[in-house]
Amino acid sequence: MIMNAADKIRGLAVETAGELGVELVDVRLFSRGRRHLLRITIDREGGIALDDCETFSRRLEVLLDIEDPIAGPYVLEVTSPGLDRPLKSARDFQRQEGRLLRIVTREKIGNQNFLVGRLKKAGDQGITIVLIRKKGAAEEIEIPYGMISKANLEIEI
């Protein structure tokens, strides 16, 4: 079986994440002319520190130098998901129960496809969020994962 560059990079990132006890959140390779930007996002329970990103970067860089899956020069960027991290998998949602979310849906729900609400429950098939309507009335809405186009944590101050 022949592996393409993206699969090879993801495999090396997964291997590095396993060795360091972090979760691989995302792997993206962007082309900018002749240069490439490889952006790796990692996380762990309790969050990621700058030292974690540096350690991951150094380990992965060694593997990338050996395997050489990227043609030409590239910049490796290792980062945490941030305060307004994107939520992609059921596991991401389950870890954020009780938090405020910003969600864009593929189809309108109640005449809108942009919702902000508190995540009440994240199950195997979808989520339940509580929207605060005018005059403080709360409304629970169930959204299947397949209907979610984009979801992020909403920063609370």
C-alpha cells in the first residue's frame, strides 16, 4: 500500500502524540508558493503549555526530516486549540459539557443557522444545547452532529 504525503504526516503526528501523551486535534498542510506551512494542533486534559508544543515540534521535526514526506521547504507550527477551540468530534463535545458554544448549522433551526447556547449534553448522535431567549426564557434544542457545520467554544468573561 502506497501512502500519500498527508497520510504519512498524519501517521507521524499520531505516533508523536502517543509518545508524549497528548491528543492530536488537527493536521493541516497549506501551500504558500514554494513554501508549505504544516500546522499541527494538540491538546490534553487540563490544557497545553508552550513547553508541550516545543517538545512535540522537536520530536515530530526529527521524524519529518527522516521520512521527508513534504516536497520542498516548510514551516512547522505546533499549537493548542485556544480558548475558542473548534469542536469536531463527539469526544470534543463530551469534554465540553456545561460550556457555552457558538454553532453554525447546515440547515436553519427556528429561522437561524447561527446559535449560541450552553451545552447540556453530548451523546453519540448529537448534542443538546440550552438557548437563552428574550426575557430569560430557556429553550433546549437537540442538534445531530451531521447538521453541525461549525462549532467553537464561546469565550466567557
